[in-house]
Amino acid sequence: QVQLVESGGGLVQTGGSLRLSCAPSGRTFSGEAMGWFRQAPGKEREFVAAISWSIGNTYYAYSVKGRFTISRDNAKNTVYLQMNSLKPEDTAVYYCAARDGRRLSSQVKEYDYWGQGTQVTVSS
């Protein structure tokens, strides 16, 4: 089974930045698309960004476009989420996800593997 491990979360002030990383644990994932999702207390899990390994095309949720950047390092088999201009509403547990399909997706149900999550807290 594919295992994903997120890291880089923490506490930051409004306007600050954080960089999240997602790396495999266990066997290497050979799928095409990766994504980042987040879930705030009392809220449903929502899409943040997605990227393809081969081409590097990206897709962002409107709420983070222009502030967040998703990227990948194929050699390290690692996906990153650079978060800038953070707001209190960005506070959530952030999850790395992977899917076997080739197309990018913003839907939770379309992803096959999930990390344990890393907490991001933005203070006001």
C-alpha cells in the first residue's frame, strides 16, 4: 500500500509563509497525479492544489491562487506546497494525496492514497 508523509506544518502569523513537503513512506508510488487538501475543524475536506509528475501542469483552488504554489521534485519523489500570505482561514490540517489516474482532480473521492496530515495554524 502507498504511504504518504507530510511535513512542514506549524504556527505562523498572518501574512507569513510555510512550505509543506510530501514524501513516500514504504513502497514508491508510480501514479501520475498528486494533490493537497485541507480540513478545518467542523468543515469538510477541501481541495487546495494538484500537480502531475510527468508534465508538471497544475491546478489551484480559487481561494489559494496567487498565494500558494505546488511543485514537485521527480528525483526526490517529493511534492511541495509553498504557502505565502497566509490568512487565519488557511488554518487546517493539510493532507497530501495521490491517485492512480493520470488526470488532475479536485475531488476527494478521486484520490486513492492519503497522508496522515500536518497542522497549519495561522494566528490573527
